[in-house]
Amino acid sequence: MKNNNLFRKFLALFLTGTMLAGVGCKDYDDDIDDINKKIDDLNAKVELKADASALQTISDKLKDVDFSKFVTDAELSQELAAYVKDADLEKKVGDLGFQTVRQVQDLIKGLQNEAQVKALIENQLKAADLWSKIGGEVKKGILEELAKNSELTTAVKNQAVAAVLAAITNDPAVKDIKTAISKIAGEEASEFVKEYMDVNNKAWIENVNSAAAEAVKNAESALSRQIISLISTQGYLKKSDLTAELGAFKQTIAQLQADVAALINRIQSLVNVPGTMYVGSGGAYTTMDFYKVGATPIGNGMVTLTYRVTPASLAKDLVDAYANGKATFAIVSEQIKTRAATATPAAAITDVRFIEEGKFAVTATMSAEELGELYEKEEKWITLALSIENTVNPGTGAEDETASEVTNNVLSNFASIMPDEAQEIELGVYTKDEEPVAYDYATIEMPFNKQAVSKKTLLENTQLLASLDGGKTLMTLDNVNKLLGSKITIGAYTVTPKYYADASQSAEITDKTEIGKFILRVDNSKLVYDTKLATVDFRAAGVSGDVGKNVVCAHKIVINVDGKATTATIEAPQTYIITNQAGATFTFKETPKPLAWSYAFVKNGIAGQTATPEISDNIFGEIALVNDIDLPKEVTIEDIITLGNLDTDRSTVKVAGKEVDNDLGIRFTAFASQIAMGVKASVQADAYEWGKAYDIEYVYVYQNVDYKLKGQIAFGAAPAPVNYIVDNAIGYETKSVSKTWKDVYTANKAGFASEAEFAEAIFAATTDPATPAGVTKLFNKANEKGTVIENTNGTAMTVTASTLKGVLNAKDITATKDKFEQKAEWTTWYGQKISVTFNYNVTIPDFDLRYNVGHVTDIAGVMTTVVEGLVNGTTNLWEWPNITLPTYFNEVDAEKYDFTFEVTSKDDKPNKGDKYAVVKGDKLDWSAANRNYVDIKAVVKIKDTNIQVASLPLRVEIQTPIKTLAQTKAIEVAYKTNEATTANMFENLQLIDADGKSWIEYNKDTKAWEAVTVGNGKTAYDVFQAKPEAAKNTAGIVFKMKSAEYADTPASDKDASAYIKITDNTLTYENNSATLLKDIIIKVTPSFTYQYGEITGEEMTITIKR
């Protein structure tokens, strides 16, 4: 444990001793001395080596360090506690470069100069790196100790340092110490300061000048008191509470920074941002705009240059500084070609404006004449740059006066300028609204009046505005002149009246006497725009006979440039006209409820008639009016409400607030008497829509007085749409469906008195479409959206005024689950929607197709029929009956169904070269096949269709002709010296066909085993059509030697096949020149190949005995 204590004290030295350097804590002096005395002991115990095992050795040693007791060690815990409570803590932390809360408070209260403000910021920034400094001291100390061992490499030393520092950093005690220091010094103080600084910290600190410090000191103010009051009981500043105060502090500093000397010092870059560009052979140029008023050019050209300044926050400050006269902005010009010393035209700045963060614009003008001479005579143009200088205040020497001797200068890059063609300044008369709009010269109406005199002032409350950009931006002439350095003014203003007798203005009145009688009088003497305007008097002598008389006042404003008139004028004709007086308004009561549907009413309009039902019909007709209308004497409703007095141009009909065609055929006439002051309404049957409410405002003119008739006529909903559906479930059959309109009416009675009225209504007049026609569609799984079925097989739907008929021909059915839809849709002339649908849902039952169990059996999970063969006694060939395929299934009615077969086996599968029988009619053709089976599918379809109702798979297999090919016992022959030793392989061999006939037998006469023959000498080779041809002499059997070995002989010497020869069915041992020492055992495999397959027999054994 001594080693453990040593390490704890060693670590304690760097964790606390370094931080407490100069503290003089007595309790630790002995420990430090003890550590210094035992440095050599440390090196000895660690046993560091300059080889690959060094790091592992260090790690092993560090494993013995009991870090868990670092904070539980009573002595050390006591010292740490003393450290936290130490009265000199403020000094100790300060020595490390950190400011405590109290020091922050003192600085705020006692700011004297820039240095103190700077110190406050810098010291707080040091806090963020405090622990890195401590870690550096630890690293330095360890390296100094490790350096005493010369055997260690640099890599090993760094690994050791990393291991120790990692253990220190992760120790809980270290984290506690960090937290304690952070809270005592002011949590997140440095982050508060950073938040309110520019990106360039150094530049920001340097520019908090003495003026800022002085202002904060004088303010001592509120800011310091507020911050002090917000100090928490825990002894650190809360960010959430300080945000508002520091934000206000930022604004104060920002305002002080507007001092131009500091402001310009802060400019890091000033760059021109190209605006409207002209790209020519000489490069890219910013255009200089020239203007003209009419044909008169303006003396100066204008260019607007946009600049980007860094830091971005300076853009607004620079614009404010210019506006307040604290800085001098100037445009510096040079010639493009030579930049010679020859003087260039002077540029005058006319506007500086803020655009957005980091950008502002400068507008300048230059003499067009001088620029033209420079360009045309010397073929040179110019470049422009922006210069910003401080205003210099040399002072007067007065006491306490502040003088500025700063002459800072910032110059932007140069921008190439190219002249543009002169464009005309747009001028016009606008309203004096916050957002001006062009003045409306619409006709001003004034009803005639015997009692009153009305006076209208021409162009009252208007202003003349100009635009330099095609109307996008409007400005006053004063602002235009400011920008261009020009003198554009309003010149002569005249108003010329012309008098007309009626609204058509077809005949002008020129006679002064007549004009004198005219009720409109224009005063157009001594006019000055916007000061003394022309007026129009509506005199009291006006009577109804004056309606239509009018005067057109032609305004003309001439525009001057430099005091001289130009060709530019503003001209606008304003018409004043005498109109009708406004008379009474007749408001008829709204219908208590929408007018109910009645075919008896609407049918009258079929031939274009006008329906006017009696009021007793409780439908429509007489409408009561409000009866308290004040009419002139000797004027009645009958005088007013006549078709001849209706002004259709000013009458409106609206539905849901939107105007519709007002020729709805709604006409009003007054009752013959004044009873109830009512009107009678008539409605054109085909001019309105049911289900809508019409708001009516008709204008009737009588004796030049306008009377209005207002009210609403609401039409109830037309009969609900008819949606008649008939569902039919069918099989595979032709189906006819017939319905009458009575059937449809019974399901949809609303709105009609009988089925006859219903049928008459829906076919009474033009419909949409004009002739209803049914459409047939087929829907199925593969066609969910439906396909139109044309009437080629008689499938169709017929719709007439008397019948509804649908036909579905079975030929159009494609499969079970088909759905056919026959639908006729149309809209009647009065708006009712009719839909009749016949549905045909097809369900075709499956046919019960079964196997003939007398022929078909399940072989290994496959339904199979095996066709048995036999030897034809006449042809002596193996044959089998080719049974018709339907035999293998139950009976299928040929009159209703098609019964067909298809091969499902695939040639070349599973082996390349495999060929299967094919279907011909209702039989199989095996002539080209080489496999003894074929898979087929039996399919039943409805007669003459492609609709399948059943299918079954079947394997048809030809019986294998050879049942047995095997020895009954092995063959043994004695070896013969000096002669060939042979064996007849027919001996003891069985070749038996499927009928049990043996095709190899022992011939007692010849005393030899031979092939059996039939007919004219045919062997099994011929009967079963075997192959290859070489097997003809062996009854179709092919003998293949598998092995020939000496008995009881080592493997290396066993093979005797070199001496064995097989010819047809004879096996010969040819090496007969010496004594045979060992038996030879020969294995032979027999096989028989016929047209549809191969039979491999059991292995044969032939032994040659020694």
C-alpha cells in the first residue's frame, strides 16, 4: 500500500498543489518534501524500460493505484475542504487568471477606462481554458519525472502521460473540484460575454474605446445595480436573468460604437456588388442610366452602386453615420483605359440607403455632357470606387472640448461603368393614399336636383408622381431631382371643357348662349396644379330634361426641365354628367319557403310558353310589396313597373352573391289597382334552375327617376335523381330483361302525380344526351375498370319513352364471376338526373370431371394409366393399344362441352434430347417420342367458348417390355493352357418380357444357351426394336465389362482386364501361354435398350478357374 499512497500523493500534487501554488498550506509541505525525496524510488518501483513492454509495465503498476480512496482519504478530504473554504480563495483563483463574482461586481461599479473593460472580458475568457491549464501542468510534471529515465522513448513517455491524465480526468473528485470552481467564479460568465461580441473578438475589444468606458462609468448606473441585484445566493450569475440586462448593455455599446473613428476602424472589407450589368467585349460593366423628360434630356447620368461591408453589422451604422453628417462619403473616379492624371467628371452622391444586413447602396450622378465628351472624343470610360472618411474636428482649444484628429480612409474596389440609352421618366397623377394608385378618370355622375347646388373640384387630393424604373417605384419630383441632381418641375396646367347635349357625346355644343344655359359650368381661369384647381358647378336649375347633358374636361399638365417646357405632358379627360334621380325602392317579400316542385307548372314551358299560375295555385304569381313607399304625386306603380321602363343594363340577378344572366324570363307587372301595392310575376319555364334562390334587383326608369324593385324568388329542389338498378344472377345463358317506366316510377315517386306524367316529363323535351342510350360494360378480375362491349352479338340496352329492355348474349361471357353492367344515363330538360342500370352477375358451375378408376391409379402421388403391351402373333413385334384419351375419364356431354387434351411435359426436360408423345385428336402419337411416358391435362370448356369449367392432370405410361434381365447363377469355366479360354454369357441368363416369355434358353440339341427366335428368325432384338445395331447378334443385349481381377492378389496386381475380350455374347481370356496361378473373377453389366427406354440388368459374374 505504500506504493498506493505514493501515487495518491503524487496525483494530489498535480490536482491541488499546482492549483494552490504559493498558498503556503502547511499541511502539504511535508507531503511535498516527501514526494521530492522519493522521486528515485518512484523510478525504481515503476521499472520503466525502453522496449515494447514499457507501456504494459506502466499499466500494470497503475492498476495497483487505489483511486477509490483518493477522496475518502481523511487527510486529503480535509485539505480539499479547507481549499474550498479558504479565505484566500479569491486570490488563489485570481492568480490562475479567473475573475470571481465579487471582482466582476467591482469592475462593473468602478469602470475607469478601456483597459478595465478589456480586462473584464479577457479574464472571463480565461475561465473557459482553466482546466486545460491545470492539465498542462500535470502533463509537464509527469514528463519531467519520466525524463529522468533516459531509456524511455518519446512514444512511451506520451503513452504514460495519457494513461495518468485519463485516470485523473475521470476521477469523481476532479469533476467535483471543477464544478466548485465554476460556480464560485461565475457560471457561464465567459459565454455571456461571447454572446454579445462580434465574431472578431479582438476587433470588438479594441473598439470599446474610452468613450464607451466613460459612458458606462457615468451610467454606473442602472446596469451595475441591476446586475448586482441579480447575483444568486449560490454565488454565480444566472444567464436567464442577465440576458435582458446584457442585451440593453449591448445596445448602449452599439450606439457608442457609432463614433465614426471606431466605426471605420472596424471595416475589414468594402466590396462592390455588381447590379445591372452590361457584358461586352471589354468585360462586364455596371450601367449608368440616363433619363429624359419628353424629348428633353436630363443633364446628369445616375448610377447606383451596391456594396457589401464586413463585419455585416456595420452596414446600418455606416448609413446612419452618413445621414448624421459624421462621415464623408465620396465617389472616386478613374479612366478605364489609361487611368491617367487627366481629370474625370466629378461624381456627386445623392442617396445612401440600407438594403439588408451587410449591404447598402450609394446613388451618384455625373455630368452627362462631360461623360459624353470623355467617351466620344477620347474613347474612354470610367471606373468608380467608394471612399469613406471621418469628419475631422480640429477643436478650438476650449476647455473640456473633445477634438478629433483621426483621418481614417476606406476605399472600395473600382467598378467599371458603361452608359445606357436614355429612358423616359414616367409621369402620372396618383391618389394621396398611403399606397398611391393611379387616379381614376371614370365618369363622375350627378343626379339632377331642383333644390341643391353641387360643386366638384377637379383633381382634388391628387399628386403628381414619377418613376425611373417603368412604374415599379413611385417618387415625387423632389426626390427625382435629389437623385438626379436635376430640376424637373410642373409647368403650365390647363383644363379645356367640351359640352355635349347627351351621353352619347355625338353632338358638341359650341354656342356660348347654349353653354350659358347649360347646368354644368366649368371655372378654368388662372390654374396652378395642386394650388388652384379647376372646378365644375352643378347649378340649381337642373331638371329631368337635363339628364344626359355632360362636359368633358381635358386636363393638360406640361412638365418643365430647368424652367423650360418640354414635350412631356400629362393629359386626362374627365367626364361629368347629369344623371337620373334616385327614386323609391320596392322590396317584395321573400317567398316564405322555396317554391315547391310541380310538373303541372313547369310543363307549360315545354313549347317555350310563359307560365303565370293563379295565386290560388299556391305556387307562384302575385307577390306583395312593402306598402309604405313614398311616390311622387300622380305617379303609380302601374306607371313604373312596366316592361318598357326596365333598364336591363343596370338590372342584376344574383345567385349566392354572384351575378348571373339577368334574362331569366322573370317579368313583373303591377296589379290593375293599388290594392296592397302588389306586383304579378311571370317566369319563363326553361330560364331558371330548380334548387336555387335568385336575388333580383330590377331598375325601372320613369320620368328620369330610377326606381328599384328588389326581392328574392327561391325555387325548391327539383325531383331527386332517379337511380334504378336491376340485378340479375345468371349462368352461361342468354338473358333478356324488360322493365316499364311504371316500374321505375314505383321506386321513385317524388314530384310526379303518376307514371304517365313521369314518363312524359323525362322524355318531353330535349335531354342531355338528346337520345338516351344504354352502354354495356364487362367487369372481371383482370379488368376492374370495365370494358365497353359493342353490340355484335345482340348484347344491348334499349331505352324509349315506353320500354326499358336489356339483352346479354351468352357469347359475350368470358368466365365465371363476370359482371356485366348496362346503364343509361341522362339529364332531363328541367334538370333531373335519370340513371337506369341492369346488372348481370355470371356464375358458371364447375363440371364434375373424374378419373376412370378402371384405368387410372395413383402411382407415387401421380395419377397414372399404364398401357400394357404384347407380341403381335402376326407381325412378331411388341405392340400396345393406343386407347382414346377420353376413355380415362368419366363421360363428357359433347353437345354442351368441348373435351380437349394438351401435353404438359416439356421436351429436353429433365434431360436434353428428351422427346415426348404429342396429342393428335383424342389420341397420343408416340412416333417421334423417346420417353415411355407423357404428362397431359384434360380440359373441359363450354361448347364453342374459351370458358373452362374443369381440368385434370394425367400421366400416360407405356408398359416396359422387359421384365427380367439377370443371371440365375454365376458362370465358371476352366482355364486351358495353350488355347483360348471362353465363356458363353447367355449361360444362366434370363431375358423375360412383360408377358413372361423367355428370349434366351438352353438348346438341348446343340447343348448351348441361345437366343430364342420367332417367325422368320426374329430375336428379342427385332421384336422389341432394340438398339444399337451391334446388339443384333446378342438378342438386343449389350454386355459391358465392369471389372476383371485376380483373386487373392494385392490391389496393385489385381487388374486382369487387359487379357479379357468380349465379342457379342462370348467372353475370351487370351493370355494362355502360361499356367494360371490365380482365379480371374469378371463382373459384367447387361443392358437392353428399346425405343422408349433402357433396362439395365443385374450384375453378372464369370469366373475363370486356374
